[in-house]
Amino acid sequence: MKQIKFLMIAMMAFIANATFTACSSDDDNGGNVVESNYQKYQKVVNETVNSQKKSEKVILLVAFGSTWEQAYDTFDKVVEDYKAQFSGWDVYLSFSSAICINNARAGENVDPKDFYDPEHWLTAIGLAGYKQIVVQSLQVIPGEEYRRVRDSYVKDFMNNRNNDFTDAYMKSIDQQVVVGTPLMAEEDDAQALANTLNNESDIKAAVSQGIVAFMGHGNPEGYDYYGGNIRYLQLESYLREFNQNYYVGTVDMDETYAEDVLDHIKGGRFDYTVGAMGYTANYERNNSKQAQLFVLMSIAGDHAHNDMADDEDPESWYSLFNADGIATEAYETNFTEPCWKKIKSGEEYIPGLAERSAVRKLWMNHTRAAISKLGTEEALSTPTTAPEE
């Protein structure tokens, strides 16, 4: 859905990023010393951290990213909220998606804006000498993106992969670095999120009148990292304990596309198995003729506005639900705490999860749990201090 244009822009941004160089100074022979984009961006992040550093403790928020202005405003609100709730901690935001970073820099949807990946931020954080470091995932499930953050970016930092830091510094942060888990890291988290969503006034009003379908992202079926996909199904089970009008699906997970959600609405048995994990649900036919769609992602970006809500795309959730005879809305007018600075009262809106203060509190609970592990064996160790095998 609208992927050709997206991929072309992404490729152009990638090529530009890979080939552009800047002359930074002259060498002793009068020639130009070429500074790579990587070095240029690292300097910018270093300067940002050095100018904003107020503490010895830091929280690095890691989102997948986006190229939507509404999403940018949502991320600004998340950072603002974290700064207010975690007094004494510096807070920064990074994107883990190179495509989002490049497209944001190229100005795909709005004016160009610079974001940087966790590697640049962690390098700057280390060079600034922070003594306690929390890397908090803003992902929804413990899937591919969370694994990349934890097992690539953070692990490389702890291994001092680029030899940016002294042994003394690496020893000083032994067991002083932790990773905060995603919104639904465990089944208990899925239950907590179900309770929270069911208490949201706009969602509660919608489910009392008809079907409510949440659209998550999901992982490709062959790569169900840590059982991440099962969390969507567990969330649905807990939601349906409140009301049988709740349904949960994804845009990237076999068996839970919009067509599958529509099949569930029509009734029948659903069996899902991945590895040692299994899930079975029996759906009674739902005869409701109206539905409200909600995005189950941290922000409302491309997937929310195109894959879910696009009335001109016959394959969007909006179009498929309406074509199936269910009068469906993807936008709402009664959301009370929008982050998008341009929204006006009563205008149509798609809220992301991170725009809901009650959901942000759940992420912050994960951050507090991570902080409690600092200085313990549950925190991360560095090779310079890890015991020899």
C-alpha cells in the first residue's frame, strides 16, 4: 500500500546519505580532509549532549521513528513527560530506523528534521561521561526492533566496539547500564495495557456502540522474536474479558490482517502456534454494523493514516471494513489529549498510544523497573569487568 513511492524516496535518501561528503579542514599538504556523514552527525550529537548535560544520569528513549509531523509532536510530548517525571535525569530521543532518519532528513512529509540513531547517541553519552545509563524502548512488543536495540546498539556500546572509551570509563559503567523493556514485554503487560485502554473514555464510548478494532504492527511470521506476536493475541483476550466487541490485528503478521479480523467478527475458531507458544480463540458472530478503528502503535504515522485510514486505498482497513458492510470510522473527534500542535477541538484525529498519558505511564513503569536494576547483577556488564570463563 503506497510502498513504491516510499521505497523510492528511501533509496534516494540512502544514496544521498552514502555519497555526500563535506570538506572540514586542510591537511599539512594543502589537500582536503574529507569528513564522512557519520563523523559529521556524531559531532552534532556530541555538541547536543555536551550543551544539554545537567546530570550524571541519562535516559535514552529509542523509537522506531516516523516522518509525520503529528508523530514528531508526540515524541516531543513523550520527552517532555519523561523530563517531568524523572527529575535528575537527562532525557534524549533516538530513532532506530535508518529509513525514517533519512526520510525525515530529506523532508518526506514536512520540513526536513534531523534525528539520529542510538549508536550516535550512546557514543555521545559515553564521551560525555554519564555514570548511569537507561536505554528505554518505545516499541510496543519485544520484536525485531527491540531486539536490534538491545542486542546490537546497546551490546556494541557495552563492548566498546569502536574503541571510543577508555578502559577506566568502561569499568565505571559496569552494572550501571540497563535496557527498559517494550510496552508489552510480558503477558502481564498485555493485561495492564488492556485495562488501561478499556478505561480510556473515547475507547470505552466506541466499544459500547459497536466493534472496536486495534491495528498493531507485528513481525513477519517467520521471525516471531521472543514471542512478540503472541502479545497482540493476549491483549485481545484480556480486552474481550471486558467486551466481546474488541478485536486486535496487525499489518505485518500472518493470520491477523484486516481480512482475518473480519473473519473473526463473522465467528469461528482461530488457532495460532509459533514455536512452543499457542493460542486458541472461539469467536461468536458479531452482528454489529458499525466499528471504530484505533492504531496500536506508539505514534500515528504512515501505517495509521494509510494502511488503516486511507479511504482511497481499497486495501486499507477502513475500506475493507466498509466494503464488508460495517460502517467504519478511522478518525475520531472526541480524543481529549492530542499531542499534535496543529489539531483543533472537534477536528478528526487518530491518536497514537504514546499520546495517551495513561499509556505513557506504563512505559515509565518499565523505565522505573529498569532503574531499580542499576548496580545489581541484572544490569549489563562490560568485558573489562566481566568474569573470565
